Amino acid sequence: FVEKSLSVFRRGPIWVENLFSSLSSVVFGNTYVETLASSKSDTLHREIKNSDIALFQRNFELSVRQTIKKLKLDSVKVAIDVTEDLYWGEGSCSTRASAHEHHLESWQWVTLAVVDPCYLPLMSLPYRQTDDLDEIVFDLLKYLRTFALKIDLVLFDRGFYHWHIIDYLNGYSRGWSWPYLMLVPENKAMPKYAEQTEDFASFVHEGEYKKEKNTWKSATRIIVKRIDEKTCWFFATNQKPSLALIAQYKKRWNIETGFRIHDEARIKTKSTKQIIRYFYHLLSFIYLLSWICKKDSLKEEIPFKLFLYQKQFFFERSEKKVPT
């Protein structure tokens, strides 16, 4: 991934070997590049800024396709969600308001990942203040169609409950649709459905959105599951309502677990350039893809932190010319 994305290999094998030794220490120690690779960080960041985000995405896609082929994935469930890297500096158009307390700004990324039968990140796109979340979701779904995968279900959190997204997922204008299950926030329409539900029920719900100076209408099916006298869960879907369908929503939590694992390999930097932050964000996912392939080849569980330690130890031995 690094070799295809940057031009650092022209600096010679020793320089590159030392670079990867430093990066592996950064990943394992969850610290800053400028701290452990101070002599190379300026050169590395210059190479990143001279490259291109589309090139990073293309090379990451190639790594994902290799991983899918190795894992022999066929029928899958996927999820789309937002993850963030906390930012301590002054905000810019490339950052957004953080969802965490005591943090005003963060770098945010919209991530598409397989969540069943295993966790596998497929792509992550920058999400800036000037970006339209709906359009990012559409780009990820168009990208997903390029894979030879059977999509059983696309899972969304309540933050994606937008009528434009629902209309796109229904796909009436295209002749085909995406099977989706989405948690619904308790808006003004939900209490009346809750009042009509003793245990489990479904309702046709209509809504509209404005786009390009026009008003568009769409519809979805709201599934209501009563938990107790005061609590109900609401889901939007275009699938046949059932308790078994609701049970599939718990698969979405695998993307949250994947984010926590990814954070263990987060490469920190003091740079305020989005392209540098994005490169490190994808590179951390490359470590995660390597770990997933390693687990599959060993047919046993290996903790991600232990895998990172082995990577660090490998480059340290290589740098010291110790025989393997």
C-alpha cells in the first residue's frame, strides 16, 4: 500500500526499512509519528502531500479485494457508520464538531465495513463540514456494488435516518433496491405508532425531502418492538417485518467493535493536513486487514495487540540484521 501510494522507495532499502521500523513502533505504542520518526516525518509528510487521495483509495481497494479473495467471502451483511479522530487544535473546514465530551473538533470518516460473517473494513471516506453525508453514503454504496458479494442487509445507526438516503435505498427510480435495516430516532411520528403496539407491529410511514429546488416523497416500513411500558425500539426497513429481522440489527455493533480495534493501531500525527491524516487513517486499516488475514491463515485467534507487537519486533530484528 505504501509502495504504490508514495515515492519513498526511491530513497533506498535502508531508509525505507528504518521508516517501517519507526512506523511499527508508532502503531504499537499508539504515539506520534513526529516523536518516534522525527528524522523521517518531514520527508514522509512531503511525499504524502505530493500524492493524491484518489490514489490512496484505489490502493486501499486493491488490498481489500485481495483480502476478500483470501477469505472467500460471498454472502455478507454490511454497515455504514462514522468514526472520528479527536483533534486538539483550532477547527477548520476539514474537521467537524466532535461527538465526545471535552473535545470541540475531530477528523471524521464515514466507513463501510462487512460485519457478518466477520469484520472487514471496505472503505473509509473523509467527512468534512462542507460534505453532504447522504452523498458520501451513495458513493460508498456505488463502490460496494463493484464487489462480487451478495448483500443480505445494510445496517445503519439512527444518525442516517434521512429521507434522501431512504429513497435511494428503496431505489424505485433504478429498478433495484438495497435491503436495509435502520434504527429510527424517536421523532414526532413514532409515539402514535408506539400507542398502537402491544408487543410487535409494523406501519407504512411516508415522508419527503427537498433536493434541487424540488420536493420528493418516499416511504418506508416502520417496525415497532415494545421493550416495556415506556420503551419501544423503532426500525425502518424495506424487508419483511419479523422479530428475526430485528435480531439481525445487533450485527451492526461489529463495526463499533472494529473501530475500537482500529484505534489500537491509530497512527497519531501533529499535522493539520487532511491528506496526511487520511493516509494514516487508511494505513491503520491496512494493519487491520493484515491481522484479519493472519487470523484466517492460522485458523486461531491472535490478539491484535500481539500481532502489532510481532510486526514491531520483525522490523526491529530486520534493522539490527538479526537472522530470522
